Amino acid sequence: MKNGIKNVFDKLGLDTRLLGMIGALLLVWIVFDFYTGGRFLTARNLFNLSVQTASVGVMATGMVFVIVTRHIDLSVGAMLGFVGMLMGALQTFVLPDLLGTGHPMIWIITALFGIALGSLIGAFQGWIIGYLTVPAFIVTLGGLLVWRGAAWWVTSGQTVAPLDATFKLLGGGAEGTLGAMPSWVLGLFAAGAALVLLALSRSRKASHGFVVKPVWAELTVGGIVAALILGYTWLMNSYPLPKGAVKRIYAARGEIVPEGLNLVYGIAIPVLILLLVAAVMTFVASRTRFGRYVYATGGNPEAAELSGINTRLLTVKIFALMGALTGIAAIIASARLGSAANDLGTLDELRVIAAAVIGGTALAGGVGTIYGAILGALIMQSLQSGMAMVGVDAPLQAIVVGVVLVFAVYIDIVYRRRTGL
Amino acid sequence: MKDIQTPLVEMKDIHISFGGVKAVDHVDVHLHAGEVVGLLGHNGAGKSTLIKILSGAYRADGGEILINGEKASINNPRDARSYNIETIYQTLALADNLDAASNLFLGRELVTSLGLVDDDAMEAETRRIMGRLNPNFQKFSDPVSALSGGQRQSVAIARAVYFNARILIMDEPTAALGPQETKMVSELIQKLKAEGIGIFLISHDIHDVMELCDRASVMKNGKLVGTVNVADVTDDDLLAMIILGKNPAEKR
Ligand SMILES: Nc1ncnc2c1ncn2[C@@H]1O[C@H](COP(=O)(O)OP(=O)(O)O)[C@@H](O)[C@H]1O
Ligand SMILES: [Mg+2]
């Protein structure tokens, strides 16, 4: 019987670590749903959960590459604060004077500026690590202090508010969502794309004469993926916007709310950003030379070097990418708050590292997945939100998260030893 | 005997130190096309260091390398590859977390028309070359950490052979192999030699050297003891060179 089940999983080609993480997530969800009397697994809470996960999730995908190459980045939280402050100042104090308040280009210029600045800071740190060979731990520990200090300096500690109205949509909230119709279009498109990719991969393998999974296994995997995407879309589309928010939206347009209208949230824009980042990063990891070199260098730096890979330049690129993703996370985090404060992103470096590590990224290098890091971020956020809902004291929350982190890594080590990977 | 044709590789007056250790101390070796030159010596004699200078892993403190009589500048492994120098390192230099195909093509991935890594094409090529080199090899989708020593070695050998080397460096290629696989490597060396490839073979097995090599250079404490035509010497002569650092040419 046990062998039968294992056989089915083998045929499905699902990796057991992924199943383990999904199992852990479901367990956390069910436990909290029980202790909150059914308030946890609601459209509203899962909406909030996914929005809260976005910023850390985006950074965690980059942290995978950093940790896979045996580095660490302790500066991302502080960098997020610094980039967030400069973006806040740019869109509130500089651009309105140049372009006029509420100009539609403000959010685009601000966002591009934030991503570019993050890449630049990351590349600079990566250069010190790769070319001057100062350990990443030290460089980014220094960066943590430098960028947090610099964030304060931008406005001498003043919080910048309010941010540009369009920019704020990037953080989610009542208006920063796709709404019903676009959510369905997106969900159907994503599900369709996933199925097409599976089919293409299968036919490519078959054309080389490799053994492929049985059709039923392929269909099952495809079915599960499509069901998850569409299920999430449906759930988000079943979360109604409060009447007050609907009124505000229509009032802003100078219209009155039509009789009997019920608007829903749909998929939040920051979640859309996270999904796009995840798709791009997964693609980079598995289909580009850069991604291949990241994993090769993590597995054996000397072998990578002997294969002609410029591992120093690779280090610069990895940290620049981490910086760009931190820029995106800064957009989400500041937009969500509607303001930029110099303590934005405090302790995020620990959340990001924990997400990557809980998601199966090995500090010894060479191993780690993008989906794992996002699942890790979701597990962490679920724990924190859940404990807050249940009314666990903040100090105890920290203790639980710390214990879970160590325990998760221990489980991973045991798993790896068993499977010999 | 004076060489008539220009050698494929000449390493002249090569020296390098690590800290105070003179790992390679003013050594000259050369290699002709279609020739197998054995490099012998105790552990720590400097054999690996010498060939790592040729493969671009180390930069010599001094000396020069000529390829086909022309001065070559080899500053990194990419330069060496551009001279069609392929190397099987003693440590194998495999990324343990990647599969055989990713290792075989590391640094020179096959890509699709869009420039994307084409894993399926690489696996197909890997299956093809492994079918010739080591037909028993089946673990194409496992990371190489899951392979036996012999299987790992055959991945490293496949990588060196696949890319049409003109100069092949083999640093103890049979160290982890069983007798069956060792025999296969011997046959491979003879076949590559017949194709006109020049081979530096580092080995501890005097018998292998006597059988496979045309000439042998012996090193001791970073210095070259001497280079002999294998046909002119006995096993004992070679052993004397390795152990005592005595050149048989001198005793005559
Ligand atoms: N990267 C290095 N750093 C310091 N010392 C080295 C390094 N590589 C080799 N050596 C030293 O150089 C000498 C020659 O080593 P090696 O070339 O590996 O010898 P062999 O391959 O003949 O056994 C040894 O004393 C070794 O310790
Ligand atoms: Mg050696």
C-alpha cells in the first residue's frame, strides 16, 4: 500500500519536498482556522495574507540565488527602507513640481527609479564581495547599517506622505486590485499557459525519445495546477468590496453607484507582481545560462571557475538582481502603507532569509527553488497573521517563529540525508 | 633525438610558487600531435600544478607556453578552451548538484534559437556520448552527487572528449575506476592518439605509462628530473627517476 502511493507520486514526478511544504502550509492553515473559529480560511483573510506575503516573497526569490551561491544578504531590509524613502521623496517633493500633481508618469518614473537604484546598490555590494573578496556577510552587515542610516537622512527622519495616488495602487488595498473580470481573464490565461508549457515540455522530451510520464500523470499534474490557479482567482473574486469603498470609487469618478451593484476585490496588484516575479525568476533559474551558472557556482565554485564561468562578475549580477527585487519590494511595501517611513522594511532581511531557508534553500549552497521560497514566505506570514488573530502576544510570536525556523531547517537536513542529495 | 616537426605544446621554463613552496620549479615539457606524454612523480611533485598552468587554472610566475610554435597567452580556463585544450582534473571539477548533462556542457551550454538553455538537447547529446564511453551509465536525471566514483569520472572524461580537444590533459583519470573501466579508458587514449590528439597523462601506474605513453617526464619536488622515451627505459629506470630523482641518461 505504502509502495503503491510512493509509486503514484513517482509517476506524477512531484517532488516530495514540495509536497512536504504544501502539507506544512495546510496544517498551519487548518490549525489556525480551528483556533480562530473559522476566521482564518476566509476569502478576506487569504486576500490579506497574499498581499502581506508579496513584498517579502519578491525579495525571497532573489535571496534564493544569493544563498545558492553560498552568500547572504543582510542588507535587504535597510535597502528597502532607503529606496522606499528616496522613492517617497521623489514622487512627493520632486516630480509633482516638475510634472504637476497626479501626473500619470509619476508612478512609472518613481518605480523605475526605485528598481534602478536597488540594482545599483546591489551591484556595488556585489562588486565588493566578488572583486574585493570581502565576505558577503560583512559587506551586507555593513550595508544594513549604512542604508538604514541613509534612509533616515533622506528627510531627517520625517515620514513622507501622502504618496502618489496611482503609485499607491501597487500596494493593494480596496482599489489596488484587478476586480472580477480582469482577475478571471488573468486566472484563465495563467492556467492555460501552465497547461501549454506542460504539453510543450512533454512533446519536446518525446521528440528526443526520452521516457515521458504517463498521460494520466501529466493530466493530473496539469489539473491540480489549473485548479489551484482558478480556485485562488475564484476565492479572490468572492471577496466583496465594502459598500463604503465602492461609494468612494464612484464618487472619485463623479458618478453615483448603480443600484444593486456588488463589486469584488479580485486579485490584488502586489500579488500579481509577486506572481510575475516568480514566473520570471523561475524562468531565469531554469532556462538561462545565468541561472545555470548560479547553481553550478553554488554546487562547486572551483568547478564553475574551471569551466570558464566568471564567478566574480556572476556575484555582481546576483547582488544587482537582489537589489532590483528589493526595489520592487520597496514599491509594494511603501505603496501598501501609503507613506514612506525610514523604518520601512526593518527586520525584513530576517523574514526574507527565513522564507528562503524554510523553502528548502540550503545555506551550504547549490540547492534552492523559487517556488519553495515563496511557499516559505507564505508559511511565515501565515504563522504571524494566524498568531496575531488568535491573540498570541508579540514576544511569544517571535519565539514561535524562531523555533519553527530552526525546526524546519532540521527537517530539511534529515530529509536530505535520507534521500542522499 | 631532435624533433623535426613543431611540437603541439611547448611549456618552457615554467615556474610558480605558493607562499614559500616552489610547486613548479623551472620545468620544460613538450607534446606532439598524436603523442602521449606521461607525467610521473610522487604526490606533491607538482604535476597537477604544472598542467593547471596549461589549462588556465593557475597563472605561472614565469615561463612561456607555445602552441604550434606560437606564443600562447592562457590566463584563464576560457583561454585554454579556445586553444582546444581540454582537461580532466584530478578532483574531476564537477558541480555535484547538477546532472551529468549540465556538467558536461557547463560553460558551453547548448542553447535554443532564443538563447535559452536547451536541457533536452544536452541530455540527448550526453546519452549519445555516454553510450560510446560507458554504456552502463544510466543516471541521466540524477545530480552527479548520486553517482559512483567511476560514473563521476566518466562524466568528467566525457566532458573532455566531447568538445573535439586537440590537446587533452588527463590528471589521474583512472584513479576511481575499476579494472573494466580502466581498460576502457586505455582504449580511449589509444583511439584519441590515433586521431592525432596530443595527451598529457598523469598516472601513478608505471605499467599504464609503459603501455600507453610515448615519452615520460618525471618530476620531483617541483623540478623536472628528466624526460625519456618510454621504449628506451625499463620500469625500474622510471621508478629510480621517481624515487631517487636519478636520470638514467646520466648514468650512461
Ligand atoms: N593552490 C595551492 N595553494 C598552495 N599550495 C599549493 C596549491 N596547489 C598546489 N600546492 C602545492 O604545490 C605542490 C605541488 O602540488 P601538486 O601539483 O598538487 O602535486 P601532484 O599533483 O604532483 O601530486 C604541493 O606542495 C602542494 O601543496
Ligand atoms: Mg595531483
